[in-house]
Amino acid sequence: MAAILASQSSCCRNMELCQQRTSVDDFSASCSISGRRFHKFEKSVSNLPAFRKGLSFQVVMRQTKEPADLESNNRPVTMLPTNEVMKNSRNSSTNKAKSVNGIKQNINGASKGINGASKGINGSSKQINGVSIVKRETASSLVQRSKVLVDAGLPPLEEPRVMPSDAGFSWANDNYNSVQRSIDVWSFVFSLRIRVLLENSKWAYIGGLDEEKQKKRRKKTAAWLRERVLQLGPTFIKVGQLSSTRSDLFPREYVDELAKLQDRVPAFSSKKAREFIAAELGAPVDILFKEFEDQPIAAASLGQVHRAILHNGEKVVVKVQRPGLKRLFDIDLQNLKLIAEFFQNSESLGGPTRDWIGIYEECATVLYKEIDYINEGKNADRFRRDFRNVKWVRVPVVHWDYTALKVLTLEYVPGIKINRLDKLDARGYNRPQIASRAIEAYLIQILKTGFFHADPHPGNLAIDKDEAIIYYDFGMMGEIKTFTRERLLDLFYAVYEKDATKVMKNLIDLGALQPTGDLSAVKRSVQYFLDNLLSQTPDQQQTLAAIGEDLFAIAQDQPFRFPSTFTFVIRAFSTLEGVGKFVDPNFSFVKIAAPYAQELLDLKEGRRTGVQLVREIRKQAEDARDYTVSMPYRVQRIEEFVKQLETGDLKLRVRVLESERAARKATILQMATMYTVLGGTLLNLGVTFSSQGSEMVANGSFVGAGVFLTLLIRSMQRVKKLDKFETMI
Ligand SMILES: Nc1ncnc2c1ncn2[C@@H]1O[C@H](COP(=O)(O)OP(=O)(O)OP(=O)(O)O)[C@@H](O)[C@H]1O
């Protein structure tokens, strides 16, 4: 609420007039805070001839001393709550801003705790009683505060964007009907199911199914999906964006289309934005800000970003959440939960494939966190602290006085988006350095601070004037707790040693692999991955993205369940690698990561020295002793086993996993036949009853038929999955 403070500030209590200039059209006075003779000042102002004539004044204030208590961004800590200031302005008749001859008068407008910036609000204004009589000036008339950017108004945007409006979308309507919404959601889900079914069914292709045809159809479905998601609005757009990070769950074509959702989100009107800000921050936008730009600079699924200037001249961006978003989330997530349960239950009839409820829960947590801008502000603060010693990373400062649950105000830090090569080149920036810094900053987050940006797409990374990397958007952050970090380190060492057993143990500890059932196929896959994909010579080295893809492909038919942290990290690295290669054609991830990897390996070696090394040597000595002592006994046991086998006392029971799978498949096919018969019968009955006019019974039969047909579809999908699994191992 510093804005209000700016207008109501008391910083003019102690000042004396030090410079005056009069003319018929313009009068300006500059003063500095140096004494405690405010009354004297007031008197001297009222005695001025120009003032007596009713002309407007400009008072320029300069603070000669820093206030004692400043925040990190040089703003004063002592602030008045908005409601207090609003109350003051309402109660005091002299306090109201009146418009006289197109000139706003702001009376009693000194604010408490403002750091020497101009206190005039919006247009030419007089502040009698309190101090200043300010004629509206260009922003350049604002007073410079030592470190704060108050030099000019908002600079023109490098690339002004015309954003589509949300006017035609039903979800943008504040009073949408929740029943209608649920119908929309469910009909979308059923349409999608049918499309996916058709996509995977041989009979749905004229002339038979082949990979090319299936890909083509999948692309079509993916484009349809993107459009529908856009129609369904914020929740689905965000879920779509999240899904675009899950190559482990969805086909490539879907993931690619969903990634395009980033650029296609419509904006809401500035009127809505202003009303929303006023409701959230407790004061009208014109009072809160000296200037507020109605045209947003960006619109995203959950909110949009406007530029503004505070009364102390600082340039900021105001991130405004879409009005009514929480309500929409509640309805949509309720439906999504039912959908997840539906999938989970229908799949659990024949064995688990994905933990849909778990995936839903992760999604819901991320979504609710993302609409909490206080949380985002805290994340930004923590991220800035983590990088306080890294001069080439920049994180906007949060203006907490202008921030609430659904409105976030940040320092305005413009930059060139990291993927705008033309602009980077035009400024002569060092592209290889930018590419390597982007990766290095991420390695610091993953390996050192443990707090990482989960969505480092090019829209969220920009380059500052001094070639520092600017981070935007702290809604989705990941955290790697100490336990996880240690397991990850062990995983890294196991991968380095190419030890599949250890890799699997660490994956189980991390919760990424379910320790159930037959893991021999998983072990073979892991070993294959270690032997082939990670041991290529530099010239045949795969990209991280390709390795990630392979990893996800292996995971698709096996009992892996990557926690979102994992997928975010993998996805983030492959995104950044893509950015790196785009920015610098000679970019090599391995080269940048090598010192960090070496550091980790040194750390491991370091760990083995000292006490641990002694312990290890002692353990090895004990093992050797035990082994030597027990050797004759072991040989004797082996001999006994062989004898028992020869005499037939010992029988070997062999589990043939392939035949177990075949039996499972036969059971599913049997069930499928039953579902077909029951579904068909009910369908027939439905038609018969319907023709006889018994609509109720007919509808019941149709619903029953629908259920059995759905079960049939599920069974066919499971058979297909088993087939695919067979080919994998
Ligand atoms: N502090 C800032 N200074 C300058 N521009 C900013 C700032 N914060 C955000 N922007 C601009 O607004 C855009 C959107 O911001 P941000 O990513 O935080 O919004 P969002 O609603 O979370 O979007 P998304 O969900 O697509 O990431 C950024 O890409 C950047 O261009």
C-alpha cells in the first residue's frame, strides 16, 4: 500500500522551500527535507503570488538522508495499511481528490514513510494542508531517488502484442452454471476417450492400421485436444501445460500440441483487471499507482501482467489473476478427481498401469499453489536469496505492499527473451556465455540450493542489459529435500558405475520404481540404458532430450512412477538444453556439467577418506575372514543340494512369467467377450423397449450397455498393453 502512503505521506513534514519558479502556466518548486518547519513551508507556499492566483504548482522533493529503516529494495518499512489510508481519505473532507479544471487536487496528501519520491497523484494535483501542489507533469518530472528507477515513464515495449480477448469464452463469464460446466467437462472426456479408442483400433482404419496412418490421426486428435482445452479454459489449459511435461504418460504428438498452449491464452479486459486489483488490494488502481497500463504485456492461463508506476516512481509489473479462477478450479478439479477415479478403477480391474489418482493429486496441488500469489512472492524471495552471490542471475523484487493472494506486484525487469537471437545479436551479447549460464544456473539449483524453477521455458527467461539472466514466474518451483538429494547423489554414482542393481535400489528408495512383481525386465531395461545410452563417445552423444525420451519410453510399460519433481527436472534440463543449442550451436551440456559432476565425484571420494575409509577397510577385512571361515561349510552345502537333486528329494518349481502373462491375457479376453455379449444384449433390449415406448427401461438398458462397452474398451486396451510389453522384453 505504499502508493497510498505516497499520496498520504508525511515525508513533507520537515521541509523547506528551496527553489521556486513562477509563470502564468507553470509554477514549480523544489524542496529538500532538511528541517522541521513544515508550517513555515505551508505558510510560504500560501503566500506565493501564483498560489493566490489559483495556479498550479510543482513541488519537487529530494531527500537528503536515507530513512533509518529500509527494506532490501530501499523502500521504507513503515507503511500504513490500505484500509487505514482509505478510511482517512474517506473521513476527511479535505482529503478527497477533487477535479478542478481538469486538474486533480490532492489535499492532505502527505504520506508516511515514503522515500523521497514525488507525492502527486495522477494528473495535476494540489496538496494543500499536507504540502505539495503538483501540476501533472511528464514522468520525467518525477524525482530521482538514489537507487530507484524513476527516470521516465514506462518505456515503449519492444514488441507490443495484441492478445486475443476472452470475451467469447463461456468460462470467462463470471456466472457460469456449475452443472453446465460439469456436462461440458464430461462430454469432453468422453469425446477424447472415443477418439483415442478409434486411434488405436485396427478396425477404424480403412485398408488396415499402420504407423504412418496412426501418427496422422493422432496429430489430428492432438490438434482437436488443444482447441478443446482452450475452449474449456484456465484449469484445462494449465493441466494441458502440465501434461506437456509428461512424455512418460502421453504420446509425443499430444505433448507437442499441448506445449503450444503457452502462447494462445486470451486476455481479460482492463476493466475487469482494475476492478479485481481494487477488490484485492483495497483501493482503486488510480490511487494505488501513479500510472497503470491497461494493455497487458502478457496473458497466461492463470493471469495477466500489466505494467505500472508506483507513486515513488518505481516501475513495476502487476500480475493479476483471472477473476473467478478459484471457483472454476473447485468445480473443474472436482470433476477431474472423478475422472481420475474412473480411470483408476476401470484399470484396476486388470492390474495397475498408472496411478491416476496420484497424478490428479499432484496436479491439484500444483494448481492450487500456483494461484496463491503470496506463495509465488515467497518463492521469488527465496530464489533471489539463493542467488544473492551470483551476479549474473536476476530475480525481480517483490513489492509486498501491493501484493495479495491474487495480485502480485514485482519490480519491472525488462529483458530480451533468451530465444530472440536477432535481438541478442543486435546488442552484441555473448551467446555461448548466455547458453552456458542458463544451464549453470540450473545446475546450481538442482545440485546446490535444492530449490529449482520447475518451468524454465524461454518465456520465463530473459537477458538483462548486463547480460545477466532474468527469471520470471515463480509459481511452480520444485524442492529437493536432503533425503532425496542424497538418494539422487547415490543414483548418480550408481549410474556412473553402471550398476543396474544399485540404480534400481535407489529408484525404489526415491519412490520412482514400485518394488512389486517381477523386476527382471526392468533390470534388463536399466542395464541396457546404462550400457548403450550413457556410454557413447562425444560425437555420438545423445541429447538430454533424447535420453529423457528413452527413459520415459522405458518407463511407459514398466512399474515406474516418476514423481513430478523428477519429470520437472528432466523436462527442465531438456528444455534448457534445447535453448542452449538454439542460442549457441556449439553448446555442449556435458562440457558445462563436467565440473559439477567432477565436484560430486570428488565429494564421494572425499567421503571415503578418514573415518569412513577405516570403517570400509575394517568391513572388507571382516568379510574376508567370514568368507574364509565359512568356505568349507558352503562347499558342503552345495554338495548336499546336488545329492538331493540326484535322489529326487529336491524339486525345482519354475515360474514361467511369459505363460503367466499369456494366462492373464486369456482371462482379459474372456471378460471382454462377456462384456460384448452383455453390452450387445442390453443395447438390443434398449432398442426394443424404446420402440415400445418404455423410455425409462430403455434408458436404463442403454446406460448398462454403455458401461459394458466401456469395460470392453478398457479390456482391449489392456490386451494391447500386454502385447506391447511382450515386444519390449
Ligand atoms: N518482473 C517482470 N518484469 C518484466 N516483465 C515481466 C516481469 N514478470 C513477468 N513479466 C513478463 O510477463 C510474462 C508473464 O509472466 P509470468 O510468467 O510470471 O506469468 P504467468 O501468468 O505465470 O505465465 P505462465 O503461466 O505462462 O508462465 C513474462 O514472460 C514476462 O515477459
